[in-house]
Amino acid sequence: MAIDLSYAPEVTALVEKTEAFIREVVLPIEDEHGGDITAAGGDTLRVQMQKAAKDAGVFAPHAPVEYGGHGLNMTDRAPVFEAAGYSLFGPTALNIGAPDEGNVHMLAHIASPEQKERFLAPLAHGDVRSAFAMTEPSPGAGSDPSALTTRAEKVPGGWKINGHKYFITGADGAGFFIIFARTSGVPGDRGGATMFLTPADAEGLTVGRHIDTLDRAMIGGHCEVFFEDLFVPDSGVLGEVDQGFAYAQVRLGPARMTHVMRWLGAARRGHDVAVAHVAQRDGFGGKLGDLGMVQKMIADNEIDIAATRALLTRACWELDQGGHASNSTSIAKTYAAEAIFRIVDNSVQMCGGLGVSGDLPLARLSREVRPFRVYDGPSEVHRWAIAKRVVGAAKKAAREAGA
Amino acid sequence: MAIDLSYAPEVTALVEKTEAFIREVVLPIEDEHGGDITAAGGDTLRVQMQKAAKDAGVFAPHAPVEYGGHGLNMTDRAPVFEAAGYSLFGPTALNIGAPDEGNVHMLAHIASPEQKERFLAPLAHGDVRSAFAMTEPSPGAGSDPSALTTRAEKVPGGWKINGHKYFITGADGAGFFIIFARTSGVPGDRGGATMFLTPADAEGLTVGRHIDTLDRAMIGGHCEVFFEDLFVPDSGVLGEVDQGFAYAQVRLGPARMTHVMRWLGAARRGHDVAVAHVAQRDGFGGKLGDLGMVQKMIADNEIDIAATRALLTRACWELDQGGHASNSTSIAKTYAAEAIFRIVDNSVQMCGGLGVSGDLPLARLSREVRPFRVYDGPSEVHRWAIAKRVVGAAKKAAREAGA
Amino acid sequence: MAIDLSYAPEVTALVEKTEAFIREVVLPIEDEHGGDITAAGGDTLRVQMQKAAKDAGVFAPHAPVEYGGHGLNMTDRAPVFEAAGYSLFGPTALNIGAPDEGNVHMLAHIASPEQKERFLAPLAHGDVRSAFAMTEPSPGAGSDPSALTTRAEKVPGGWKINGHKYFITGADGAGFFIIFARTSGVPGDRGGATMFLTPADAEGLTVGRHIDTLDRAMIGGHCEVFFEDLFVPDSGVLGEVDQGFAYAQVRLGPARMTHVMRWLGAARRGHDVAVAHVAQRDGFGGKLGDLGMVQKMIADNEIDIAATRALLTRACWELDQGGHASNSTSIAKTYAAEAIFRIVDNSVQMCGGLGVSGDLPLARLSREVRPFRVYDGPSEVHRWAIAKRVVGAAKKAAREAGA
Amino acid sequence: MAIDLSYAPEVTALVEKTEAFIREVVLPIEDEHGGDITAAGGDTLRVQMQKAAKDAGVFAPHAPVEYGGHGLNMTDRAPVFEAAGYSLFGPTALNIGAPDEGNVHMLAHIASPEQKERFLAPLAHGDVRSAFAMTEPSPGAGSDPSALTTRAEKVPGGWKINGHKYFITGADGAGFFIIFARTSGVPGDRGGATMFLTPADAEGLTVGRHIDTLDRAMIGGHCEVFFEDLFVPDSGVLGEVDQGFAYAQVRLGPARMTHVMRWLGAARRGHDVAVAHVAQRDGFGGKLGDLGMVQKMIADNEIDIAATRALLTRACWELDQGGHASNSTSIAKTYAAEAIFRIVDNSVQMCGGLGVSGDLPLARLSREVRPFRVYDGPSEVHRWAIAKRVVGAAKKAAREAGA
């Protein structure tokens, strides 16, 4: 019981091995293909990189040990995931990309032994990918999940699901889906949702178009998905019926934080590329990196990196103590998403024309990180939630003082 | 002699005609092709759109009347170019895209009658496109033009040019080039440059790869260009030998401002799309557009649009009075480039997941406008120039007070 | 009918005379007394400075010619008021401080000939000061004027007023008050207000404590004012009964803009002091003013000054065309209040320890300008109003398109 | 060896006792006197509050146990000092204000047993105050300490000191001074400084005027100090001759961090006052605290508070491991100074007119916290130092890669 900010030696060792693996194996592939993972080979590339990660001893840092992972808690995942995120392809190589990583986390907490055997084991080993089907087109579940419209009706032996999802990351090529559907109540209710597990090839499940988004590095794209009388047997219910919103909380906080870890790595790469550039490039009578306005951008980046890491450590530690850490993960996510955007934007600016071109990785990094200010809750929704807690507490205190 | 901010009726009429033309003819084409002008047809599309613009009476608002244009001064160009820029393809349709528009401006001021006949006339009419070959890879001419390394050597009857340019907008498919080359002095000297006119098919001129940049809407790309013993006859010297840096000033201020006009139009479109979205989209118990944090983004955009326009009007008016207006164009360009970026970024954010997707034009607008903080002088270089003037004047004042 | 940004020669001449008067007469007094106008002599000082201003031919640039002023319209006031605002005591010296200047403006538009004779004439000549009693403590009239609670009841021959006002600028020592009171309806109604004119020594009018605010340069302070059965005869009704909210609009836009003019002058002084400091002060191997991070602050200030002026010109010109210019004055006020704050804050920062001390005027300027982000409508209220217009228009357009 | 962010129970208990003491004893005194410690009683008040702190068991959390303190390391000081800083008078009450707290820290590390007995013991017990005389007027030691001009000449039995210091916090009423003077080399050398201990009543030491700064809560003011042939015996040399710059490093990092702790407490109070205000105040159809733009300010404050604490914890932990932690204390100080300013500024804005008045503590908090962006190194100097390290490392890496 005293502040300690040091990592165990085995964590530090894993970070170093991961850094080396990314630098030597993964970054060259990313750079060769301009960061477009589909163009670079998609699942074929994924299998090949994951094989290399296993050989290097850095595969699946998050997965339970019994499923071949390193079993790291959230706090220890932070530096390892950041090291992986240094390449846009790194998370795929280590099997810690979204949404698979969050799905492993949730299945390990909630799934039945049979479900773990059937879905978690192959996912943790990289034998299949998965999707998490929650977001819906307006007016369905979006920033406000209670608007959920996809419905599951009870039928003999199971459930029949109908609905329309979109922005479903990794859907194209996923081996199975976790589906968020309403089993009671109406859109607007903050209860009545259930999670279902289904193989991707089940009848009635169709993966539609890839939505053309700014980012290109997530395997399987962001897709539309349609359910038409999709049958899921009772054994496919994840956890208990009508408890979906509560389970979503289990996934939510950690998933936010692993996003931060990965994107922080990407931002750090952008910063490193820019610093290396300005340290060597001549201009205005010296090196660009010695000019005050450039120094300001560099220092701002360093501060943003340090603050992101510090907030992340805090939120992860709270998660590891149990509980949802809703406030500290909202704070860390909001700060990080904006800081990461600033870091990459400054890095682009430091490199001038090259910064907006494909000759450096910065232009693609700027495309990749922008959506994070929207994904996993727009900054505005997090700020609203943060403020509501504080103002609510102040109202309560005033009522009590007045009573 | 009194402040007047009204436009002449014929200017207002041209603005309205341009708005209608863009809305009815050009925007549908842009949207159909996701803003990629090469994919949309390149020069074939250009010719077709320019024909339509001529029919609509909105072609070439900037070109001298004797070359088929409307002959507007800088101040009056502002609202017309903004209206054209509302579509990313609009400037091409009206023949006022970079670099052609700036080249028309410069040739009208500097070229000899013969050069006007041969180069300006077809350019103004849209029969050919052109390129302005100034920027060089490091350590050549970039933010600091005096670093110019491309050399022109005097030979009998003309000049022999050798050098390497890059980020040459519109080079692929251009009918002729204006080349900036050193005719005396050494890199670092703030004199000794000359401008040359040459047909694109001259021997010794090679257009290399398109540099893969964030923006996609400029026809002819941003290319590398190589000169190997390129011969330009004496008749191809634009203006006088060794006066290139002075002539560049003639082009510089106006070109900065027309960039601002066009991008401001693009930013306004992004803002309009976002406002239309949040005015209709439900969420959190009402329309998104009635939420305070969304209202803040909308109001910030309105302020940025108004301030950009106001600074632009000021700088254009100064240019129309004669003189370089270096300070006011630096101020307007720097403010505008950052404001336009903020406007589009806020617009993306207001639309959430759709904002980062191809389902709305915002994602592509965010890619298109980012480079403007770098092109035509990075914000940092403009700030440096602005501050140098002020501090220099303060030092002078102190010396005089002390004397 | 064409854009013109030049001032008439007589305006330019008045600006120059005003600048000289401020520099030679007023600034030395301000600096001697550390900007505290009460400590410097209050109304005694005011009378003395106004005498000097009359002698210098720069007194009352805004007042109608028949009342001894220069009769400038809003557009022409801008550079003159800015020149006056260069000293915190300048507006008092020229009789153009708040609230007198706005009261002159309103009385000139609305008052009856008798009221003009009795109230406007001495005010315009500087024989008396005045107050505008609108703001009330919560839950009364504040950012939302319709919450007005002060009531005027009809009695034979006049009205009986009861209420409590606060933040009434200049109340202590004012010769007369313009009182905003409800004559019909209830708090929350957007109508039913009337304006009343009353001498300050009327029975039932009490000026309470000075509220201790960050700013110190406004003569007569910001006071609490109480009305207890204050009788105002029918001849004291300004304009028509129940039209107070409409008349307030007449005062509102121009008053916002003259605030901007004056504070912009103050901000410019801060900037000039800081630039002079860094142009001379050695550090880090040269002059501070040649360091990039300092150059950035200087350039940002220059941009903010230019944008404030440009938005101000726009809004003033719209006011001069007639109409309320609600949107453009909201935009100009919001931008200006924040820009002026940034300019002074940067200026403080450039001067380091001296910047936060009384050895330079910057610390006091930082105190003086902060409230402007609150006074005359907090930035948040203006942003809300700006956004509401835009979103309202978008909703209407959607309805019409759908109809 | 694993991340732990929990405090030992005795630290948590001391935090709670400190919070209660500040709330019940100190805040009422601060509020009664508007935060002006001189007006509130100066050293008389200090003695009285320190007596109460001793009685409450919260006195001197930082001082070595043998001198009556709690002997907390840097990490554990953070929450206690923050709790003390919640009142502007809190640090004085607990004897942890600047510069005494930093002087205790440094004397505990460097002083000889005799010096500890004579100077440290009474300082730790609150029997005297002290001053740290380093900063000089331009062109002397300021942001760049190597410019040190105050000279100490060797004379028989001791040293004779001549020089001029300013911004010397707490000088008026201090019992002794620690003087930073040059014993070898010339201004500009990064060596040759020595620290001297002298009683305040020594002949040749004169405390001049209080510099009139924005802040008012530091006892003893910020003064000019003059040394004219001040004799300090050899026993007054603190540590070794010519090692002053190295010793200054011992004081520097921790002093930066304790500043952050205290000001963070002050910022938190501002935030709490504002939140309590908007949670109760009606406007625009509800409570102000439920409006989106207000929620944004609240959430931004929460994020800034969390990030400041997280960076502070990191830097303190590094200091506790030994070493100077120059980079992490620069990062934490720079972020914190700007965040604290933003927090208070947002809090002012949330309270509108009351926010800029003396009716709430916000106006004075805004004055108090502004100088922290300058004191202990302006943000610009810290950013310069942060960037220099990074760019220097990049240059080195490039050289090695090239070798």
C-alpha cells in the first residue's frame, strides 16, 4: 500500500520483446503497403504475422494463460499494447486488435465453459476472428445504446433475431458474432438487452458493404450487417437474458483503454518520425528541430504522450481493482483521443509537404487516428457523462445541506 | 472614401449564378465520384464541366475580359471563388483552380504580347492546363525559396535548365510549365532567379510520379518533375532575367488569397452538411443540433467563417490598391488555413461515425483541407514573417528613441 | 457600391489627433496611478481630462453635432474609440466610456425633445454621468433579460418602481438613471418592459455597495442599486410603455461594438508594451523577440488584432445600414472578447515576472479585460444565439424540402 | 514491483485531517479577508494558524520527523499539499508555503549539522520564515540562471557579497536568507555559484519594496533585496563552494512539484465553487449546470485535474527514486500551470458576473494562479528544455546510425 510506478521485470521484458518484434517484423510490412491491411493481404497476412508473433513469444499478451496468452492484467497490458500499436499492423499481429481483444476479455469473464471451448479458445489462438454487433443506424443504438432496435424473439429452443447493424468492425471474415439485441422493453429503455453468440455462417446473417472510413488498418473493415430471422439456440445466449447492458459495461471500460494503448503507440511513431525528420532537416540557418515553433510542437507532443500514459495507468489500475471505472476511463479516453490527434497533427505539420504525402507514414496516421475521437463514444458524450456525475453530486450535496 | 462592404450588383449576380451552377451541375458529379477527380474522369471531365460553365456564363471570373473572362479584381473574386469552392470540383469547372488561376494572374501582369498569345490565351480559355515549377526537394527551394538549386545556364539563343522539382501541382497533363530557375548567385541568395515558359513536351522535361498526398481533388496531381538539359529559347524568358523572386511576389499574395477563397467554400459545404445533419438527427431527447456542445461547434464554425471572410476582404482590398500586401495576406492565409481545418474538423465531429465515413462528404473534406496549413507557406513560416516585421519595427523604434 | 476599406480623411485626422492626445495627456496619468481611476481622482480627474480633450478637439466623437460631438457613425467610431481605449482612462477622457456612450446613442434615437434637453445634452457635454439599470441579481434579468423582476406600477401622474439591480456600471456619482422595469407580464415573458428616466437624487433610489470586480478603470464602479417606491412621472417614460425590450435592442448591438473598440485599444497597448520589451531584452543568446516561441505569441496577437478589427468593421457597417445586426455583432463580440483576452495573456507571458507585476501595465490590463468575456453577454450566450439561428434555418429548410 | 496507486492508510488519514482542518479553520479566515494575507494579519495570523495546525496534528507534513514534521516523501506529500492548497492560506498554516518548504527540503539534504541546528530547526518549527535569493533583474539570473551577476568575494574568515535580487518571495519578515552568488566565472558560465546562509538582520542586507504582483497570498511578498558588502562567515557556506548550481537542482524539481500540489488544491476549490453555483442557479429553462456548454467546461476541468494529478504522481515517484527527474518535473509543471489556469478561468466563466467579483473567491483565484505559468520557469523555457532533450537524442541516434 504505497505508490509504485514500476513494472514487474517480466512485463518490462515482454515490452522489449514486443518493441523489437514490431520494429523488425511488422513495421516493414506496414510501410511497404502504405498501412492498408486489406491491400497488404488481409487474413493471409494476419495468419503469417501471428505465426511470427508466436515464434517471438509476444502473441496474445492479454489472453488467459490457459488459452495460450500471457494473462496480463489491464495495468500491464498498457505498455505492451502501446509497443504493439507502434505499427498499425501490430495489434493484428499480436491478436489484440479491436474487436477481438475486447471479445476475448468479455468471453473470459462471462461465457459458459462450453462457449469458451467453442468460441473463446479459437479466438484467443488466432484461429478465427470475431465481431461485436452493437451499433445501429439512426435512430438505433449509437452514442446512446438504449436506443437499441434489433430484436430477439423467443422461439422454441432459442431466439429469432431481426435487425440492422452498421460500423461493425471486422465483420467481413469474422468466424463468429456477438450480437446485441433487445429481448424486452422498447427503444429508449435502459434494460432489456441480451448478448448472443452465433457462427458467422448461420442462415439469416448477412455481411453487407464495407463503410468507406478514414481508417484502413482494421482487418475486416467496418461493415453493415443484417439479421433476417437469424436463429440462435438457447446455448448461444451469453450470460443471462436481459443482462446485456450490464455485460456491455464489463467490455466497455477495458475496450476503451486498450484502444488508447494501441493508438498511443501509433501517435508515438508519428512523433518519432517527425522528430527524426526535423533533427536532420536544414532550414532557416540551422536544423528545423532547433527552431522555437518546432520545439513547441515537440514539447507539446511529449506532454501529451506523458499525460495520456499517466491517465491510462490510473484508469487501468482502477479497472484491475474491480468495478467499472466509468469516470476514469471516460477521462482517459477523452483526453487520449484528442491528445493522440494533436500529436499526429503536429507531427504532420513538422514535416511540411512530406507530412501530407505518402512518402512518410504521417498522412496515413492522421487518417487512422481521427475516428478515435468518435469511436467508443464521441468526446462530447464522455464529457456529458463526466459532467453529469459532478453536477449530480453537487445537487445532492445542496439538497442534503438544505435538509 | 468611406467604408463600404457592399458588392456591385453584377458581382452579386455572378455569385448567385455560380452558386446555382455548382449546386446543380458540379456537386452531383463530385458526390458521385467521392471527390476523386482523377477517378471521375480527369481532363475529360474538366473539358465537359468547363463547357457547362461557359454555357452558364460563370467561366473564368478572374481572366481578363479580352481573354474571355469576367475581369474581376481580387476583392470581387472572393465571393465568386468561394461559391465555386463549395464543390471540390468547382474551381476546375470555372478554370480557377491552382495553379492555373495564379498563372493567368501572373501572365496577365508580366508576359509579353507574344507570350500572352501563345500561353495565356489558351490557358484562360481552358484549352490547356499549366504548372508552376518552383518547389524542390530538400535542401532546395521550399518554405525558404532562396534555397533554389535548379539552374539555368546561358547558351546561344536561350538557356539550358537542369534541376529537380517536386509537389508540382497539375504537372501531369499540363500543356506548359512556368519554371523557376537560378540564373545567378548560389542557393541562399535572395536574388538571381528567373522564370521561364516552356511547352510541356519540350525535350528534357520529364514528369515523374504523382506524390500520394492527402488531397485528391486537384487535377494533374502533385508530381515530381525533372529537367535534364531542357532548352528554353530567349523568347521563353518571362519578364526580365534575374527578376524571378520579384515576380514571384506578384503571384504569391493573390495566389494565397484565391486558395483561401476556394477552401473557404469547401469548409462552408462541410459546415452546411453537418448543420443539416444535426438539425434532423434525434438523440439525447431532442435534436442533436439543440445540444449545447453541438451548438458550440456550430457557433465556432460561424465565427471562423465570418473572420476568414473579413480578413480575406481586407487583404484583397489591399492587393487591389497595388503593392504586395505581404503582411495582410500572411495574416489572412494563416488564420484561414487553421480556421478552415477547424470548421471541417468540427463538422466531422458533429456527424459522428458518418462524419468519418464516405457516406457524407466530410471525411474527404477533412483530407482535402489539411494540406492547406502547409501549402503556400506553413503557418509557422507565416508567423515567423509576421513577427519579424513587428519586432524589427520595435527594434528600430528603440534605436531611434535612443539616438 | 463596391468594397472600400478606406476612411474619410477627416476620420483619419481625428484618429491621429486622438492617438496623440492619449499618448501625451492620458497615458501618463493612467500609468502614474496604476490604472485605478478612483484612486486617480474619480470625477475630479474626469472633468480635468475632458476639459483637455475638448481643447484638443477630440471630445465626444460619437455625440450628435448639435450636442457638441463629432457625429461619427459606427464604422467611423471604430478607429477613434480604439485609439481612445489605448489608455484605460481614454474613454472617460473622451466621454465615450460605458455606459454613458451607449446612453447617448440610445437617447439620441428614442428620447423626446424635452428629455433630450434635460438628459442628453448635459450627458453629451460631460456635465453629468449616467447609469443604465438593467441587470438584476438571480433569479432576475441577467444573461436572459426576460427574467426581469423590477416592477413599475401605474399611479396617478406616473409610475412607482420597486426592485433591486446590481452590476450597475457608473451608478455611484451618476446624475441620472435609465431604469429597465416590467410594466406588464411576468418574469419570463419576452415583452412588457419599459424604460424610465430619473434623476439620481430622486427619493426611493439608493446606490449600494461597489461590487469588488477584477476591473478598476470604470468610473463610478459596478454597484448595487435599490428602488423603493421610486416615483417617475409620465414624462420620464423613455419612448413608449411596454416597448423596453425593443428599445434595448437599439442600444445593445452598438454598445457591444463600442466595448470591442475600446478593449481592442487596451489589448493593443498590452501587445505594444510586450513587443517593445522582447525586442530589447536579452536572453538565450539573443533578443527574446527573436525566439520562435515568442514570435509565435507575437504573430498570434497580430492575427487576433487584425481579425477583431475586420469583424468589427463588418458589424459596424451592418449597423450603419440600419437593422440590429444581431448576428454579426454577436460574432464580433464573442471573437473579440476572447481574442483580447488572449492578446493580453500572451503579452503578460512575454514579459515573464515583470508581466505579472505592477512595473508594467500588463498585470492590470489582464484584470481589466477578463470581465469582457462575461459583460454584455457571456460568450456562451452569444454562441447559443448564433447556433440557434443556423440550426433553426436548417430545420426550416428541411421542413420546406419535405413539404 | 508492480503498479500500485494506493496510498498508505496513514497518508490517507493525514489527507482527511488536513481537509477537515482547512475547511473548518483556514477557509473561513481566507474568505473573511478576501485572500489578502497581509491584510489578514501577516505573520501574526501565520503564528496563530500554525498553532492550530499543530493542535490538529497536520503541521509540517514534509519536515523530517526529528524536526517535528511527518517526514513524508514527495509522492505522499502530493495529496496532503493539495488538501492544504485548497485554501490560499493553507500552505502558510501548515508551514509548507514557498519558499520555506523548499528551503526545508534543501537544508535537510545539504546543510551541516550546525547549520541544521541554527537554520533548519526553527524554520521547520515555524519559529522563523526564510527567503531564497536567486532571481535578479535583467540582465542577471532569471529564466537562465547562468546569467548570475551577484558576486561573493573571498575575504578573511568569510565572503563579501554584493548584488541586487528581485522577486524574492517572503523576503519581508524572513528570519534568514539563502543567497545564490557567483564565486567564480562570469555571467553566462554554467558553474561557479555558491549558496550562502545569512541571518536577515546582517549588516549590508536590505529588503526593498514589495513588487506589486497579481498574487496576494504569499506572506512576505515578492521583494527587491540589496546586498552591499554583506559579510557571510565561512560557516555560512551551504555545502561546498562553487557547487551552487548543482545544489539548486536538488531544490528545483521538488519545489516545482510542491507548487503544483498547492495550486492544484486552489484550482480544485475554484472548480468546486463553480460547480456548486451552476448546480443551483436557474437559467434558460433549467439549471445552468445541465447546459451543454457548461457541462463542457466542467468536464474539461475534471480532465485537467485528473491529468495534473497523474503527471504529478509520476514526477514525484521519480524524484523519490533519486535523481533530478528534470524531464518529468518539467512536463508536470508545464501541464499543471496551464491546466490550473484553465480550470480557474472556466470556473470564473461559469459564474458570470459573480465570477469576476469579490462575492465569490474566483476572481482572486484567477489572479493568484496566473503567475504560476511564469514562476519556477515560464512554460516556454520548460518546453524548450523538453524539446532540446528529444531533438538532441534524435541527432545522436542519426549520427550513430550514420557511423
